[in-house]
Amino acid sequence: MSISGEAPAAPRLAEGIDAITRPLAAHFEALETFLEAQVEAFEPEVRPLVRYTFGHSGKKIRPILVFYAGQAGNSAPDEGLVRAAAIVELVHLATLVHDDILDGADTRHRVETAVARYGPHAAVLLGDALFAHALKLAADFPDVTVCRLVSRATRQVCSGEIAQTFARKRLDISMEDYFRFIDLKTAELFAVSARLGAMLGGWPPAFCDAAEVFARRLGAAYQIYDDLTDFAGREERAGKTLGTDLQSGKLTLPLLLHLDSLPAAEAERLRAEIAAGHATPESLDTEMRGAGVYGWVRDRFFAEVDAAETALLPYADLPPGAELPRLSGFIRQAIRRHVE
């Protein structure tokens, strides 16, 4: 392992998600087989709901973190890593099911959400069942460390959502509040995904710590990108219901930066419009683009990705230290669709 004090290397050319997952084709095939087998663990009445949820997942960034942190390249899938990838994907899917209930979202990944298809009562219990099954799979590891890490991450994700729910309609949210919310509800699961992969892959403890830092900062960046998409994106491209944060009264980074930049009277006017439900993503998109807010969001986004990549610099000669930045390159490219 080399230790270097060099400045971060120039980011590699961004790759699409297909290019990133191609070396992991066998891993993802094993993951899909494993998840399909898990459907049978649920009661007959629940299986169609679980199968529907499994069939409409997204980019699987958290499993990618598990696999690349654990074993890079074309090596044969490791059973423990496949199980860990399934666990973090189950936790993530459970949070999406619950998020869509809270936000009243009708579409995700270009199909009906579970709440739109099955109703809120069934959907909330489906999310609970997915959480429970993830913890059951974590408890099947011979070492309790996996279960402890996954349980803590699940608690933190739920705590972040609760904290942000209590903050709805509050117009005094600080930047510190915002970054705490996204660390809990998004970055925590990124972080535990990378730590599980590195730990189960048998890499040195110092690298496990670095992989966790990388993934945590990457998770924060990804949430910043997602919050920008709520204003700057288009539903036909995003494949999900947008504008839900504004409708539910959440102040996210674009709005916080915009409010901070306005004269006091203008900021009060906008806060009143948000509180009354009169502000729209379309009007704010135009307003924030004109004010240069998206450039400020981009700068905060890149600061998080830079910090993520810096954490891995001393481990560039380890296979996972070389491969994980492929994911940060992909996430770097994502924000450019809205800002550049």
C-alpha cells in the first residue's frame, strides 16, 4: 500500500453506469439470482409486492459500492459480498417505498410506485417487511459485526427521514441541518455499503475506513444532485415524480442557497410563498438559474466528490482503491446535465 500526500488526480473521463457495471456482470447475475430466491421467504400474499419492487429498482449504486470495495474486476462473485449487496439493496428499496408514501409520489423508475399501485397501508407494511428481511439476512452471517453495522445504518436512515419530516414547513432550516439530514438519510447507507464490501473482502482496516469516507462523501454528493433534480430535472428524463420536496415543504440545498442570496425582503416573500404552497418548481427553476444558484450547488457537489476521491488517494495501488473512483466519475457527470 502506498501512502501519498499528492493532490487529487484529475478525474477520469466519466463512464456510463453500464460501463461501470460491466466488469461486475457475474456479480449482478448472482445478486439477481439471490434476490429472486428471497421472494419465496415472504408469505404468499406479500410475494407479488416484493417481486414488483425488485423488478423496478434503479442503478444499484449501493451494491456497486459493495462489489467494488470488496473485490474489483472480473473475479468470481463472493457469496458473502453477494449477500451483503442484497442486504443494502433491500434496505434501500424499503426506504424508497416509505419515501414515496411520505412524498405522495406516483412514479419511480418510470413505473407506478408501490404506494400508487397497492395503496398506502400495504406499501408501508411492505417497506417494513423489506427492512425486516434485510436484518434477517444480516443476522445469518456468522459474525455479528455485519448485523450490527446494517442495524445501525437502518436506524440512521430512518432517523434522518424522521428529522426531515419534523422539519417540513419550517423555514429556519440551516445549512448544518441540511447536511446532517442528508448524512443520515442517504450518505449513511452509501458508507455502510462500502465498509461491508471492504471488510468482507479482507482489506486492511485503514482501507475499510477510507472506503467508508469515500462512500459517505459520495452519498452526500448524490443527494445534492437529487435535490437539484427536483427543480432542474424533467420527469420524462428522471423517470420519477419531481417537485415533491417543495410540495412537502422541505428546504433543500438549492433553496437554502437561493434564500441566503436574496435581500431580506425578497427572502421573506419567497418563504411566504413556500409556506402557502404557491411556489412551483418551474418558477423557481427559472429564478434560481437566473441568479446563478445552480452554479453554487454544483460547487458544493464537486467539493463532496473531491473529498471522496481524496480519501482513496493513499490506496490507489489496491484494486478497490483504483476501481471505486469509476463511480465518482459517473456521479460527477450526472450533475452536468443540469448545470453545464
